[in-house]
Amino acid sequence: MTPDEADQRIIVSRGTLAAYIQGIQQTGVYPIADLPLVHEEICLLEAIAEKYPSKGMQVLELVTWWTAFEANVRGKMH
């Protein structure tokens, strides 16, 4: 992944997270079946942060948001 591809992936990740949150707000339905995808997204972002330290703070903030989202969705499973 090039630095430009990483930037594009970060943009897509933000949009995807926003869409998930908006979907929950509109429907009240939590995407429990998508938890494996959410975990993959977190891993991908962590890999970007490791490969491109200059993007670290930006990506780690996004990882924090995704991790909180994941925990929130997992909390609805019980």
C-alpha cells in the first residue's frame, strides 16, 4: 500500500464508520454480523499506522473510534 492508498483507505474508513453510526441511529439495529469486518478494519488501520508512522496519530484516533464502536456493538450481544 502506497502512502496515497493509505490516505484513501483512511478516508474510506471514516466514511464507513460514519455510515454504521448513522445506520444505528436511524434504525436502532446494531451490525452484530459485521463484527468480524469491524475487527479487520481495526487491524488494517493498525498496520497502516505501523507502516506509515507519519499517519500514526491520525490513524490511531480512528482506531480508537472503531474500537469503541466494536465494544458498543459487542455490548448489545449480551
